[in-house]
Amino acid sequence: MLKVWGRISSSNVQKVMWAIGELGLAHERIDLGGPFGGNRETAYLNKNPNGLVPTIEDGDLTLWESNTIVRYLAARYGAGTLEPADVKARALASQWMDWQQTVVGPAMLNAFLGLVRTPAEQRDEAAIEASRAKTIEAMKILNGRLGSSAFAAGNSFSMGDIPLGVMANRFRQLVPDPPLLANLERWYSMLQAREAFRKHVSSIPLT
């Protein structure tokens, strides 16, 4: 059975669990990291030397890095659906997955750490506001893309929407008064209609 190590409140674990939910895969998830600890123990470091979450085991394969795991699951269990059959759509999905890691994640980091992980009296408000501003600019880019296609890689939901959707969920919570991004809101409403997104992402509190 597919095994997943990582706490569900982790955005990176949420990506993997959402993909698993979309694919209807039998699995076991083991709480690890954050308040659960265990990620610096030798047994876990032998699986993932970074000591981060998530890590999966699928048969004889051990794999880490959340977007890579989503690509693997999509290719193995969702070829032609979660992984687009068309090579161009597949490349676009992968592009937006990389963009989530290189642009949106770093932009959002200080807002998340400041508002979720830092006591109110210790917050660096300037850093939080700068992070919010960078996140808004990133989301404007995504909003522009969604003006020409229903989803990240085209007119069908794919693996490309998963990392973006996790970040969009956090954006809505960390930036309370964003500018109107109509395409983003339309797309997010379609994600919210997906049971796996609600179960593994939008219903989970930020911690």
C-alpha cells in the first residue's frame, strides 16, 4: 500500500494528499514533522535525508519533493487525466508547478511565518506587508493565465492545478483584502467543488 509520511497541515503534504484523493488511491498517511516530530530520527532520515515532509513509499520506490511526488502519482496512476496526455499541456502543467515553488512559495513565506507562526507582539509587520504585496503580484500573473484557459494547463483539471490550488487557498487566508482577480476566483470556485480539495486542503486550518 502507498505510504505517506507528513502532517496534513503542511502545504507540501496537502499537494500529495490532494493528488491521492483525486486518484482514489488506497494509502496510509503517518503524522510526522511539526508538532509530531520524528523527522530528524535516523529511520526517517534514511528515507529522506533532508528531514522534510512529505516522503512516500510506493512498492520499492521511496520518493521525496512534493511536486515530484505529484508528477509521479499522476504519471503512474492518472496518465491521460491528472497527467495530461498532450505533451504541450503536460509541459504547461509542469511549468506552473515549478512556478509555484520558485515564485509563489517564496513570495508568501514571510506572510505565513509572520501571521501563523509568530506571536502577534513579535511580528514584523513590514515584512508581512511586503510578502503580501509580492504574493498579490504573483497571483496577478496566475489570474492572467486563467483568463485564457479554464485551468493551469488548459481546459481540463490536471496536476498543474494542485500546487497552485494549495497556494491559492493560503493566499485567501493570508491576504484578507486582495484586489479583484476574477479569473482566479472563478478557478478557485471550481477547485472548491472538488471533494479531494475540500478534504485535504481547504478544510485544514493553517498551522
